[in-house]
Amino acid sequence: MTYQTINRPRSWNGKALTGDWLVTLKLDGVRAIWCDEQGWRSRANKPLYNIPPWQQGQPRDCEVFVKNFTDTIRATRTRNLKGSEPSIDRQNLYGLALLDPRLHWGRLTDPSPATIRSQLQKANDEGYEGLVLRQSDLWLKVKPVETYDVAITGYVEGEGKHAGRLGLVTTEKGSVGAGFTDAEREILWTEAKEGRLLGQVIEVSSMPCTSNGKFRHPVFVRMRPDKFAA
């Protein structure tokens, strides 16, 4: 298993699909890939901690999910967990290849957009982030609001009440200034001044992008230390 061969789902374009599709559930967790010499690694090829070691017959490509995204990040990114930190056991690993039966949602043939959105709503109602539709090596992720993982290419100090902290960040798809809490603006400004912000990946929600691939009304969702920009 290498970082070149793992499947990276594309975003569904909202149109009807043809053929037979396996429908699987999408968890709001952290992708973990087992490498024999390095152990569990993220999609960004960063080390992941506290995950039980791979065993023969176990999938090497998994989604780790512990209660919620925040707890999952804490559990997989903290080198030495304290007693109060969320822990990971084997039931928190959901195989993507091979597929964990818990993620199996059903099958669809020539699904229309209405059918796909109906299945998505049912999955959302049960607390899942979304769906992944699979047809051989083609995987399409379906979520209620489209989000993008982009690298930070620049930053600007805020004005007015945000003076002395982050105002906005720039990305290849445009600038993002909405969605940051005051605390996040202060933390990220410190990161910027210490030279650690550029290149970090953020998740951004947006209306459909413009014809030249730029954000329309983007909103910062969260940092994604477990991912790298496509």
C-alpha cells in the first residue's frame, strides 16, 4: 500500500449516474493507511498515533472514528495520551479496502440526483457525514454541503476588532475570511507569525465554484492536519 495507490474519492457533480453503484457510509474521521516500515500514516503522510497495529487479514486502508472528528484528531495526533484523552481500539477502525460491513449502505442502479440525495438525507439523519458511491475504482463522495480541502498560500492581518489577529487566508481558489472564531483567529495569527501557517490545509465550504474554479461565498470550516490539498 503506497500513497500513490490509495483511492481518493472525487466529489459528486450533482448529476445522474449510470450503471451499478455500491453505496457506502462516509464517517467524519481520519484516513489511516498502514505502511509496513512506518506504521499508520495519514493521507498527508504524517504519523498517526495510538492506533492498534495492523494484523494479518485486517484492511490496510481504514477510516478511524472515535465519537466525533475532534476526538478522533486528538486521539490520532497526540503522541502520548493521558488518561482523560479519547482512546482507540480495533472497533474504531473501519476498513475502506477491504470494506467494513458496517459501512455498507446498499446498491443503486442508474440513480437520479433525487435518489442520491434521498439516500444522503437518510444517512445524515442517522448521524453519518455522507455517502461514498463506488463503481470499481471510481469513488464519488456525496455530502450535504460541498467542502474543499485547500492549502493556505498567504494570510492578511485583520482590521478593526480583528486587528492583531488573523483577518483572512488566501488559497489557490481564493481568499477565505468568514467562519473563523475569535479564538481561531488568534491561534492562527500566532501560527502565521511563527512561520507555521503557510501550507497547512483547511476545509472550506462554498457555493458552487465559479467557471474558473474560484470560491463563491467561502466559509472556513476547520483545520485539516490529517489531509493534504489535492
